[in-house]
Amino acid sequence: MKYALLIYEHESNFLHREGPEANAYWAAWMAYTQAVQEAKVMVGGAGLQVPSTATTFYRADGKQHVQDGPFADSKEQLGGFYLIDVPHLDEAIKWAARVPISELGRVEIRPLLPNPNE
């Protein structure tokens, strides 16, 4: 079963990507990426640029709208994702537990829709 591990980070964590803490921040992510690759469960994934670079499209009252920034009005913002292929949800939870987020972060585990052509 394929799952997306959607990684939500507190807005302050995005500051760790640069500056004096950047090496430790990125080392933790590289170690995690290496672990999922070596376990042969990684299908894909990517980190995302900071939330301020987002553009949100939506429809309301029959009109199309585009706004700068992410849709969510929360302190946690989507920071990246991993696509993994594991036998069941319990295994996906084990991988989510290893994601190097702070106490303020969250990992949403969401199954992918099955591909009818597979």
C-alpha cells in the first residue's frame, strides 16, 4: 500500500533551514531519507520551499480566486512529503515516527488512491 507522509512543521522550523542550525537540520533529514531508501520503501518525495512562496487557488461564489501564501491559517505548514510503499498502516506509522520533526511538528499519513491500471 502506498502512503504519503505529509510533514507539517511549525513556521519557526523553516528558519532552521538556513543559518547556524542548518547543518544539523539537514543532517537529520538526510539520515531519514537514507533510511527509507535503504529499506526500499521510498517511492518519492520532496521538501517544499517556505510557505510564503505558496499560491492558493480556490473557487467561491462561482468565481476563481488566487491568493498568496498557503491556505491553512495555522502555525504548522506543509514542509515536504515522502511517498512510501509498505504493507499496511502500522508500518507507515513506524516510518512516520522516525521523521525528524520537532515537538511542534506533525506528520499526516494518508493512503494514496489505488491506480486502476496496476
